Amino acid sequence: MAESHRSKIQDPVLAQRAKVADLVSKGLRLGSALYVAASVVFFVGFMTGFTKTVSVLVIGLIMVGSALLAPALVFKYGVKAANRADRDGTW
């Protein structure tokens, strides 16, 4: 049993998939945090009055957050599908 677990860890495909999953996790967290930051800046601007700086900051945060979230979501489902195919043996 221990040998089987060890061979999975040393499998380069599984190691690469684990790296991608880690990057996906970081991308989702950072992208979501940028969306939250954009929301906070938006509501602060709403309460105090919108300036050009507030508008540019909100738009910039949403654009960067989207640029991180879009590929992270795609790769997240790719990793999930690959793990499911490995588990079910449906390759």
C-alpha cells in the first residue's frame, strides 16, 4: 500500500497536476480578493463621491480579477475532470 502511494507522488503527470491545482487555488483566492477589494472601493466611492481615481481603481481591480479568475476556473474544471477520469478509469 505504501509503495502505491509513493509511486503516485513520483508520477510526473500527477506532480504537474498538483502544481496546476495549487496555482488554480491561488488564482481563485487572489481573483476573488480583487473582486472584494473592487466592491469595497466602489462602496467607499459611493458614500464619499466618485472621483476619477476611484473609477479607475474599481475598473482596474475588476479587470485584473477577471483576468485571474477566468483561466483559474477553466483549469479548475480541467483538473477535476482529469482526477475523475483517473479515478473512474475512463481515459
